[in-house]
Amino acid sequence: MTGSPSCPVCRGNDLAPFVEVARAPVFCNVLLPSRSDALAAPVGSIVLSVCGDCSHVSNTEFDDTNLSYSPEYENSLHFSPTFQGFATTLADSLVSDYDIHSRQVVELGCGKGDFLEMLAAAGSNDAVGFDPSYDGAIDHYDGPGSVRVIRDTYQKAGRELRPAFVASRHVLEHLTDPGLLVSGLKQWAGANPVVYLEVPDADYMFAESAVWDVIYEHPSYFTGRSLARLCSNNGLVPFRIESVFGGQYLTVHARLNDGPTVESPPPVDPTSFGREFDRVLDRWADRLAAENAAGGNVVIWGAGSKGASFAAVVEGASETLSLAIDLNPRKNGRFMPISGIEVATPDDPRLADASLVLVMNPLYGVEIREELRSRDLRCSLEVVG
Ligand SMILES: [Zn+2]
């Protein structure tokens, strides 16, 4: 990137760097078909900076010419019962809170369409998704309401819609200009939809030292303050901002027309997170080296972005981790970028050789302990994330 970077949310130039990663996988969520492909996967550099005005965090080294989302992009968390439960409860409560029944609902960046199906099912709604990386997997939805996905942008292909509700989950953090996604929503102002936006919560990442959440795919990290600013700068009136999913996700509920708004959350100072970032990486490098020296067999559980990030950026992890376990069968037999660690389902016999399982997301600890117990496996379990 050349020239002085500016904040993607408020356009301010008061950006202070606080985290640096020299070699991060460009795509944590694209697994490769062979170990050699994985070892040669593209890398990018990360410099996280915080905006002194709106507290937005961005990677000022991000180069979006590196990124092109395709059907290979696999970030569905819907194979986990914990996540599935969260998403179902969320869809049910949104439909009930805003009385969205037999209406049109829209999801921007709907991925494989799992949440879209839930929105349709919860209120017999006509659910329309937009996603350029959609691979056509939900042609057979036969629940109440209807579901269709359009492989195009909503600004171009959605003008004729009249949605009562618009959701976008885990999309804004992937965009270099997130305001573009939000400002285009005014085309639906006549329908007066409720808008629900969900992103990873940077405040949680700082508070919990969740260093594995720093990934190249995210040029943006939203704090409550910056998400509120994104809305108000682009024609949305936010009326509810809250953390969900154990604090990991930040959500805003907003309207396109006037109404009561929330007070802007206070500024955030992530400098201590910057110091902790390097310490956490060093601690895990030492821990893995010690396990390895003692003849241990370390497996990580979770081949999503946290797992891929851990394996790629902790020094020595690619040599000391023997396997990654993931419930998503689409990941089975594939390899994580840069580290080249193979991914398998819990049915893989090699899991029985593990002496230590590292849990990449604390919320899945109970679920994973149950999986191990049901297979009569007695390895130790440790939460990383
Ligand atoms: Zn800003």
C-alpha cells in the first residue's frame, strides 16, 4: 500500500499501529488439497492500527488484490452444535422481536445459506440471499417460506425487493470499504426494514487477548464505537448494540429511517493487547516445543480461522502439531495454509494417538470433551483461544 492510510470507517488519518504479523496466511478459510499446496499458500503481512477518532481497527498493510472469494472459501460454522444452537436461537428471536412473518427477508453475504434457511423457517418468510461465492448447495430447501440465493451484489440485483428485514453476518470485517455495503441499503428505505449487522467483537479480542482472531482476511476489526459510527455515517440509525455468542460477536440493530439512536460507545485503547500479542505467541511456541521434547502428540481441535492462524503464526507449530480435527466433513483430508497441517474428522483413528488436544474456541470446550468421552479417548484438553 502506498500513501498515508486512512480509517475505513471515518476517513480520519490519526492511525496508531499496535500489532504486526510478518507472515500470515492470506486465506485461513481456504484449505488446500495437498500438503505441498498448503505450504506454498499465499502469505500477507498485517499491521493493525487503531483510529484515534472512531476506535476502528484496520490492517493498513491489507492488499485486496490478494483476495478473491470463491466456492473454495469454507467458513461455515454450522456443523458445530454450539454454533448451530446460537444461530437458530438468533433467527428465532429476530423473527419474533420484529414480527417478521410471511415477509421478505434478505441476507447479504449469505455464504452457504444456512442462516437464510433459518430465517425462512422461523417465520415462513421469503428469504433472498446475495453472495458471489455461493455454490448452489440449497436448491432443495423444502421448509416453510422460500429460499433463493443470487450470485450478484444486492445493489445491482436487489432493487426490486421490499425486505422487512436485512441481515449481514460476518461480512463487513472482510471489506476494505465497509461503508459501501451499508450506504447502499437506502435503496430499501421505502420498505423500512430492520437491519441487523454482526461482526467479530474487537473489544472482546482485546479483553480476552484473542490473538488468533487477527487474520489477514479481516482488513477491519469493529469496536462498538466504530460499528455505531459506520451506521451513522452511512444513513443507518442504530438503536441497539450488543455483544452475543459469549461476547465474541458484536451486533447492531438499526433502521434506515429516523428514530431513537444509541449513545456512541467510548473510545478503546488496544496498546496492551499489542504487547500481549507477542507474549502469547512466544508462550505457545515454548509450550509446543516442550510437549514435543517430552514425546507428546499435539492435535488442535478446530480448523477454522483461529486454528489455521494458530498453526501458521506460532513458531514451530507446523512441525509439532500432528493433526487438526474439525466436525465439518468438507474439510476432511484437506490441509491448512502455510502450516500444512492435515484436517480430519473426529472419526479419524489418528485422534487416538493424541496426548494433548488444543481447543481453539473456549465456547466449544464442553462439546469437544463430550466427543472425546464418547470415543473413550483420554487425552488432556487445553483451551487456547
Ligand atoms: Zn476512524
